[in-house]
Amino acid sequence: MAEQAAHVAVRLLRRGFDFVSQYKGAGGGMTRQDWLNRCIFLETIAGVPGIVAGMIRHLRSLRNMERDRGWIHTHMEEAENERMHLLIFMAMKDPGLLLRFLVKGGQGVFFTLFFASYVASPTTCHRFVGYMEEEAIHTYTTMIQDIEGGSVMSWKDEPAPVIARDYYHLANDATVVDMIKCIRADETHHRDVNHTLADLDWHNDANPFLPWPKDK
């Protein structure tokens, strides 16, 4: 029941976000600015679950004076990775006042709801994030299709921003397409992690995922 509720919630959020961002799917006429606006907003929301989960588990560990079984670092790494995605896209566009206003409102609402939900049911929240990452993967796959299909011609050969090349250790001639594929791979990892954590006993099970290398 909880898993179904998480799936339905993600689908409803996706439809609402598609409407607001005027998302049209592959070949739907999304421009460079449309894609950047969508990605910037998406990443400001995607960075919330990890920091909320990490904070709650951190405080729980302190409060109960017990070990966390390795979950905190994974949550914090996820939040930091999503924040890096945002910084990468901001290297390509300086958000306007309207987008910044929407981000502030969206973050406030989502943080509050996710915080309350995680306190009530961490398992359901991890399943929710797993499904949310599946939608992110779909979005980035569609973006790649638009670029490679010629709908966003300016990105086909455009060099990836320096921050992206440094973060992903890409070659100097790496393109925006190469960068998007790296970001999509990150989202795939987050999907697998959260679905795995949703299958575990959050009280007693150890986190099976090791910390990322420091230079990542």
C-alpha cells in the first residue's frame, strides 16, 4: 500500500511539473532555455531528500547515542551530488527572478512535506525517491534524444562547462551530451540506492553502499 502511494504521488508531481514547465517530451519543441529551466528546478528539489534523511538520521543517532549503521554518508553524498548538478546547469544559465521565486516556494513546501513524511515512514520516502529518480532518468533520456535528434542543435557540439568536466573527469573536448549522460548515470545510482534502502529495515540493517571516492 505504501509503495503504491509513493508511486502515485510521484506520478502526480510529475504531471504537475510537466504542466508548469510546459514539458512536451522528445521532439516536442523544447528549447535550450526550456530544458535549462526544467533541469534547474528539478535539481533544486532533488537535493532535498538526501539532506533531510541525513539530518534526521544524524539527529536520531545523537539522540539515541547509537551508531547509524552507515546510512548518513550515503544520504549526504546524494544531496551533494544533486547540488553539483544544479551548479553545473547554473554555469549554463543564470536563473531569472520568476524561476528563483518558484524554487524558493517549491523548496519550502517540498522540504516540509518530505521532512514530516520521513519522520513518519522512512521506507515509504525512500521508495518515493526511487520512483522520483526514475522520472529524472526519463527526463534526461528525453533530453539526450532531443540533442542527438537535432531538436536542440546548439548542444550537439557545445563543450560541457568546465565545472562539469572537472567534476566528472571528462576530456577537454567533452560535450553537453557527454555531461548529461554522466548526470543520468548519477540519477540511476540514486534510484538503485533508494529502492535498496526501501527494502531494508531502517532500524537495524546496515547500509550496503560504501562512501564514494573523495575525488568524486
